[in-house]
Amino acid sequence: MTVATPSEHHGHDAEHHPDLRVPGLLTFLISESLMFGGFFATYLFFRQTTDVWPPEGTEVELLVPTINTIILVSSSFVIHFGEMAIKKNNVAGMQWWYKVTAVMGAMFLLGQVYEYLTLGYGMTANVFANCFYIMTGFHGLHVFVGLLLILGVLKRSQRPGHYSATKHTGIEMAEIYWHFVDIIWIVLFTLLYVLTQF
């Protein structure tokens, strides 16, 4: 009787158990998209069935959200530079771009907090305010989670050999999640800020 060595067991497991981390993340993001889709549909329903939208006293300003949008959308390009760097086995380059992305994500959250503090109305003012705070707040939570993922990547990258040109799934997953956050924000920005101006 032959006994398989640990390395043989490892090879056997790798052969029969593919890496499902990225497909798992994509499945999760699809479910999150459905949740946001429900918010979008509810918002559009109220918009179509309300005579004045947004109701008087709950108008939104464009300056801070536009700056926030530029920061967040630009960060998608920045984080991609990090993935490009690690694919060239440039760990230091990846760390630099991920640190810049983390700073941009933090700036976005600070901008959102500033906006909340200066809006002049709360979540219970009317149905528009309720939709506004729920949708932007839920998105802000996702940005915060994405920021934690990026910081987690940076922490793990301190371990020698943890990431390389051939081993960077964690980096790819953080980038995919961040792109998702950006796409959702573009839709939110269009619905809540741009269309309310017309």
C-alpha cells in the first residue's frame, strides 16, 4: 500500500478544488446589485408619483457630490494601477497605488459626512430625504468595507512573498469590489443629484 505524501495531497486538492473566491465575490456583488436595484426602483416610483421632486426644502447641492464623484471614479483607475504593478511583480508599486486609493476612499467618506452635516434636513424630513439618506448611507457603508479590504491587502503585502505576479487573488478581489462601489455611485449620483436639477 502506498501512502500519499502531503505534497501529493495538496496537488490532488488543488486539482479537484478550484479557487472559487472570485466567483464567490461576483455572486455576492450580484446580490448586492439586486438590493441597490430595489432602492433605485423605489426611488423612481416615488419620483414619478410625487408632484414636486425633490420636495421643497430638501434640494441637493452639486459641488461637494461632484468633487466626491471625481475622487471616487478616479480611484478606480488608481487601484487598477496597483493590480498592473503586482502583475509585474512590483510589490512596492502596488502598495503605493493602494495607499493612494485608500486616501481617496477616505476623502470620499469625509466629503459625504460634510454633506450630511451641511444639508440642513434629516432623514425624516420627507420621502425624498428618506431615500437620499438610505441610499447614500448604504453606499457609504460599502465604501467603508472596500476601504477595509484595501487596508487588509496593504497589511498582508507586508509579508514577504504573500503577493506576487502569480499570486494576487486578494488584490484582484479588492479591485473588483472597488469598481462595483464606483459603478453604484455613478448611478446614485445620476439619480439623486443630476436628475433632481431638472
